[in-house]
Amino acid sequence: MADATIKVSPDTRDRLAALAAASGTTIGAQVARLVEQQPTAEQIAERVAEGRRLLREHFGMTLTDPELDEGPDLLQRVYGIAAADTRAKVAPRRSA
């Protein structure tokens, strides 16, 4: 693949150079790494759909997609409930 040139501000170039140096790589490799870490809109939609599928299959969730869309922090709350449940199973409270 042929290299391409992109225009960025001097501050951005310097920041990329610092990040690359800290990682022991080049600016081009650092930009590629940053891009690879950012999901596309399609990838985000796939992850959301998969998360909802898992909630329905494994946790018996009956909320519809529109209901889930209305509560943006719902998934975070579900994760919190699941984490608390797991902690309770791993380290049950001891009665005094």
C-alpha cells in the first residue's frame, strides 16, 4: 500500500510524534493504531445489537429496542446489577 500525506496542525503533528516516540513506533504507525481503536458506526451498531441479543438470551430481558433506546444508561445499570450479583456470589455477606 502506498503512503499518503495528511495535513494536520503543528501541535497535532508534535503530539503524534510524542505518542509515537513513547510507543517506539513511527507517526504513521501511531495514526494507524489510533484509527484501528476507533469503531465505525457500523461496528458500534453491531456491538449494540449483540449486547441486546445477549441480554435477551442470557438474562431474560424483555425490553424492546425502542425502550432500550429511550434509556441510554440502561445497559450500564444492567452491568452494575450483574456485577453486584457476581460480587455477592463470590463474597457473600457474613452475618454478625
